[in-house]
Amino acid sequence: MNQTTDQTLFKTPFTPTYWRTAKKSAGALRNVAFAALMVAACMILQKFSIPVGENLKITFSFLARALCALVYGPVGVIGFAAVEDTLGFILNSGGAPYFPGYMLTTMLGCLIYSFFFYRTRITVTRIFLAKLLTNVMNVFLGSVWSAILYKQGYLYYLTKSAIKNTILFIPQALMLLVLFQALLPIVYKMGLIPKQVDGRIPYI
């Protein structure tokens, strides 16, 4: 596949050109196909986990979400998140009732990833900050949804979620770093992103 002709990298997402580029990316056929592939990857990855404690496990679908955000950008990734979360619920709900708040959490998480990864210079700092912010968002929003759905109060779920996400933060961030280190050159050669790195991912 030919490399992308648009090699623009942005220092910030808060420019009109950035959003015009993101809108164009959302409609590009190969990006849509890549997003569909990442939906399938999420469905597969949801089947696997690593237990790290009582009622605590590392899951892997966040890796496909971050990779989709890297390629698809903030406009397209919102639709990706809606489809991925809905299909994930249908296939893995186990009879639990549907609650749209969790789809909102998935959308916001993917949006955060896109702000840190789409059309920008990927660094270790960006990877860790993106994972930190998604975990913080999961703590506060997830606790709201749990308080609405279940019997305990908000502070109970906030404390429980904060402990969980703090424990998982470092291993998740390292997994994301390893994934990007391995796949950024490949995704570039596929023509899906501009060239971002030479050799190893820089720290800052």
C-alpha cells in the first residue's frame, strides 16, 4: 500500500486544520476498514485477561482502541467507540441490562487517546499521560454509573475504582508503549499514518 501523501503532524488538536484533517480521516475508506478491523480485535481481546488479584484483572481491548485512535482520529473514533461498545455488550453482557453511560465512557476514552496520538509525535510521555487520563476518567465516570446502577454510594465505588486503576496503570501503560514501539513503523508503511519516529520512541 502506498504511503499517505499527507505528512502533517500537529503540536495541538486545537486548530481548524487539525479538525479538517480528522474529518477527512474519518471518511477515508482504508481508515474505515482499519477501524472495522480494530472493532473485531476488541471483540477478540475481550475474551482474554490476566488476573492480578482478587476481582482484579488486566484486559487488553484498550490496546485496539488506542491503535484505532492513532489512525482514525477524534472524529471517526467516536463512531468506532459506539459500535465497539455496543457489539461488546451484545456479545459479552451475560444477560446484564444495557446502560448507555458505559458507551459514553468508551467514547471519551477513545477521544483522549486520539488527542494524544492522532497526527502528533508519539513519545513515552504522551503514552503515559494518555493512559493516566483515561484511567482517571474511568474512575470518576465509572463510579457514577455504578452508583446509579447498584446499591452502594458513589464514594464506595470511587474508592474501589481508584485502587483498581492505580494498580493497573503502570502495566497498562507499559503494554501500550510496547505495542506502539512494535507497530508504529508497520502502520506507517501501510500508509495509515505519517512518519512519526526514527528508531525508538523518544521519552519527551
